[in-house]
Amino acid sequence: MAINFETNNPLGLLSAFKKEIADGRVLTWASDKDGDFYHTPPQWRGRAWLRPSYGLGLLTFNFICNSGILTTRADYAVYHGRFIESMLTHCDGLFQNAAATAMPTNSDIINRTSAA
């Protein structure tokens, strides 16, 4: 459930997307004080975060659940699909490929048990 962007400049892509948010061109995504991204529509806000990390030629966003609620397929499908859509809309010239994993990776955090 990670999103991977192949790019020659991972930090440049991350900075460009943050600037699009700051300049008011991206309205449905925001980042918090930890640098994680969240979906702002009321239906999805607070359900999860996307945490960026980078390596040589790759910018990755891992899915971090809200530990108080169950993670649903719709949660990660919406977060992944709409995030890729937003990156394509606002930063398409800064990456070559984008892909989402179907299952959690070692760095994703999901909640499959009911909240207390």
C-alpha cells in the first residue's frame, strides 16, 4: 500500500507538491507538522496519512492508518488513487512513473483489528 514515484529529483518533487499546496492550487491535500500528507475532504480526513521517504531515484509515500479505526480497502484505494491523481495534475513533469502497491509493505501501518 505504498505509492512510489520514479523521479530524478525526489526532494524536488516533494518540495514542488508542498508548494502547490501552500500556494492554494492543491485543495484536497494538506501536510501536517510531521510532514505527513492527509486528504482534506470531511469523509476522508483523519482516516490516514501518507508519509514521504526518498532514495536514489524514488519518492515513496507509505500509508499510516489512524489507529483508532479499522483500515478499509476504500481508505487506501482513495488515498492512493487520489494522491497519484493530484501528483499527475500538479507535478507530472517531475516524475516518470507512479505506482501503488496492492498490499502493505514493511513501512505501511494498517489497522485490521477493531478499536477499543
